[in-house]
Amino acid sequence: MKYSDPFKILQPNERWAPTQSQMDAFQNAYEKLLPPLVYKIRLAVTKWREEEYKGASETSKSLMNFWFNQEHLIGQTKFSFFFSQREAIESIIYLYEIANAKDKYELMRFDSSGRVSTGMFDESWTRYVIKMATGAGKTKVMGLALVWSYFHKLYETDSPLSKNFLVIAPNIIVLNRLRKDFDGLKMFFEEPFLPENGIDDKDWKNNFQLTLHIQDELKPITESGNIFLTNIHRVFFNEEPEQSFEHTFLGVKPKPDADTSKGLDLGKVLRSDKIKDLVILNDEAHHIHDSSLAWFKSIEDISNKLKLKNGYGIGLQTDFSATPKHNNGAIFVQTICDYPLVEAIKQNVVKSPVLPDEASRQKIQEKDSSDFVERYKDYIHLGYLEWEQQYEELKNHKTPILFIMTMSTKEADQAAAFLESNYTKMKNAVLTIHTNNSGEIKETATTKKAKEEIG
């Protein structure tokens, strides 16, 4: 792999694949390294792209031509979606509209391994999993999928998609990251998600009328569309559900640190008469690896309730994760798109890890000391020297990051103080990030910028 352009369309035959030695090193390597549906889907989507989306609905064609075949400016800066983002939304639309692969039987037609069976699919509704390296832009793909579903429902007759969206985060940190993009729907209007009014005789921006409900901030449910952005636990909030069909979806009581001490039970809202159809966008989906979990049972029951209203249940569930794996290491069989870290690095989508040379690493030693800085001083210094070299080489293009992880907040403070007091370039440039037991960032004067940096 020699490609380095994040916008370059990669052909199926030049994509990353594990070496034979990697395959030999893993027990059940096919299940752990190769999503079985991806290769044939890549072939089909590549052909479909080259045929200019033949057979797609007018709405889908209009959106994809706008997203990928027109030049975009944000201010004075040119903007394009990464190939990883393009491939993901194209795969979703292809499977849904062209291949009509909305159940396990149709998805199994793309199996390259000969190992996929119907018993590997737990859900009875349409579910696609997008595997993308962290930093490759999953949130933008979520946005593209949302816009596509919204306008497909609005403009296409008898569309099974929806203008109502459940956007799920596994915890408060991810929820706050998503909120930055979804709050005020600014991502959709500030970046080229929505075609201009008049393109293909449709008023895209005027018609994009969504009400955003964040966590407990429930506003009036609107006919024009709703986004429910929530922590996962709000979907099965109640503590002691009755043993009835009406309450089956609630599941078990979440743990106290799961942000469930108070708040709205969204599960009830989503089953109400006001919601007749729904699309689910699930971020960091590796947290739901088992169909026995309360989360899965909650979504299953919501789909069953919707089926009584619309005949098909949830229109689409799209999961996003860099590591969509079960506890045994097997990749989710519903994975339709795979953009691994090695490709993200090769295409300059994410920062490349840099190690000092072998000779330098051989010279450093861990000291016998209880003081963190004293114990790892050689490591910190060598890391700084490598960072400084990268800084000088890249300072006109990008800023390299020196990342030091410690086991306690005290050690983090010690490392930060050492860097700032011993290296001129580090003075007032070190971000110290403390987290509490629930994983939330502890707010201090020095971490406010850090919080913004990590999104």
C-alpha cells in the first residue's frame, strides 16, 4: 500500500488484508480479522459507483452527486468527504436500495468465507455495522446516513426509512462529543451535508426541519422530524419493570455510575403513538456485543412495537465502531464496511505513530525509583527528542503530539511539570487530562482546552 491521499478512491484489490503469518498467529483468524461480507460488498459498490449509481432512487442520486461530485467550500477552504466516509454511506445505500439486503438471508449472499449462518444474526430488522478506525470520521457518516434517511422518507413514496432518529452514545463522554456536532444542527448547515435549495427541483435546506432532543431535554414531538440524542441507558431506564409485554423492553437495572440516577425513559417515548417509524444510529457499537444484554432487548421490543404500526419495525439500524467485536474477538457478522487503522494511516486520515530508532530505544533504562519522573526519565526524554524532530519537520503542515499516559493524576501532574520546566518548547504547551472513575474529564483550568482538543 503506497497511497497517501485521504480522498483517493481505493480499489478492492489494493485494500489491506492480513498476511499469512498474521492469519497463522490467530486462532479462528477468519472471524477475528476478516469481516466475511465486506469483500463482495466492496466489489459491488465499486461497480455501482463506476456506473454512476445506476438504479438508485432520485433522492439518493441527488445526494451522492452533491456530496461527492461537486466542489465544496467552507469559507475559503475546499472541503471533501474522505474516501472512508464516502465508501461507508455508499455501502449503506447500495445494500438498502439496490441489493435490497434488508435481512440476514440477503446479506448472506455477500459472504466470502462460507462460514456465515443465519444463527449469527440476532436481530429481525435491518442492521448494518460500519467498521472505521478511530479518527476516520464516523460522526460525519452518521450525519450522511441521517440526511439520506430524512430525505428518502420525505421524497420517496412508501419509503421504509424515517425522519425520526435515535442517536445512541454508550456514555457521557461520547454523548458530549456528538453534542458538539448535533447541537443546533450546525454540522448539517455549516458543512456540505444539505444541497442548496433548487437543486433537482427540491428545497433541501428549507425542508430539513428537525427537532433535537438531547438526553432529558424533551421538546414537543414534531411531524417534520426528531433526533433523540441520548446516553444508551435512557432507553431502558426503569428499575423494576413489570413482567408484561408492555415492559419487556426495559431490561435490567443499569449500574449506578451509568448516568441513570434520574432522567427521562426514552423507551416509552419511542413506543408512543407519536413515533410511527424510526432509524437508529449507534455510536461506539462494540459496547453491545451480546443479544442477551438489556440494550438489545430494549431495541428489539421497540422494533416489535413499531411493527404493529408500520408493518416492518425499525427502518434501519446502523452501528459504528473501530472494534465491532464480540467478547470472543469475532467481528460482528453484520459488518458491511471495513476501514482499518492501517489504511487510515496510509491515507493520512489519522496521525501516524512514530517510534525512536531501535538503537536509541536500546539505550534507555527504567530506574529503580518510586518517583514517576525519575523512574521513566530516559523514556520521557527520548520521547521528547523524537517529538522535537517531528515538530521541526512538520511545523508548517501539522502539529505532532507527544502522548504520555500515567496510572494516576499525581503522576500526570509530575510528568507535565517536568516537561514544562525542562523543555522550552513545552512551556505552557502541555495539556494535563484527568479523568474520574466514570471516565469523565475532570474540569480544571489546564484541561478545558484538552477537552476541546479530544472532542
